[in-house]
Amino acid sequence: MRKLIVACLLLSLALGSTVVALDGKKAMYVGGTITTKLAEKTEGRLNTDDESNMIFIPDKGEPVPMPYARIKSFEYGQRASFRTKTAIFVSPFSLFSKSRRHFYSFLFDDADGKEQGIILQVGKDLVRPLKMVLEVRTGKELTYQDEEAKKNFAK
């Protein structure tokens, strides 16, 4: 019986940090002015392979190209929170760790010349590479939502 309890505790600790997180290499459309009928909280992936466009490719829906030359500004922010849902449903030990969600906001002109804004939540594996790609291909510098977000790149 004791071994079963220990095994359950170890399993809950292992699963506690991965239950409700966005995959590290994915992105999610949080909101914005996109007129292509893209629903909020639509997951997909960011394609930065093209030298002239960054493309958000949703799992369902139309791809959203953002020409690097037309990106006016981009900003990084993050939201840290305690894992209360995970603590309630999986493991109380997850209260001792924080989850961080990473956001990029873009202001750009679409193919029709209309100004658009988009907010994407990105997985943790995309945060630094995306900054590098954007700064190189747009010639602009990343702005930060606050000092806490800026600390993420000081490491």
C-alpha cells in the first residue's frame, strides 16, 4: 500500500507541470484584428522559414502571413501564475512552481495595406529564436511589456 501511495505521488509530481501547458514549439492565437475568421485560442505553429513572411499556420483555419517588411512593431510579455488548477486536480506540490506563458504582440500592415494587430502565445522553445528571427528580418528591436519580461532575455 505504501509503494502505491509513493508511486501515485511521484506520478502526480511528474504530470503536474505538463497537464495544461501549450506545447513548447506551438503558438496560439489569443486575439487581435485578423479578419480571416480565426477564433480565439486557436492553436497552430509559426513558420519563420520564409525570408519575407512569418506565417501563423493554425491547426484549423486559414494561414495568416505577416510580411517582415510590414511589421511595424513587436512586443514580448509574459504572465506568471501559480498552478492552482493542477494543484487541485493533480498534485498539491505543483503549488510550489509557477507556470509562465509567453506572448508576442504584433502590429503590421496586411496584404491589403490595412493595419492589423495580433497577439500570439508562444511555447517556451520559441521565445528566444523568434526574437532573433524578428530582429534580423525586420531590422527593428524587440520591445518589452515590462521589466519582468526583459529579465527573461538577460539569462
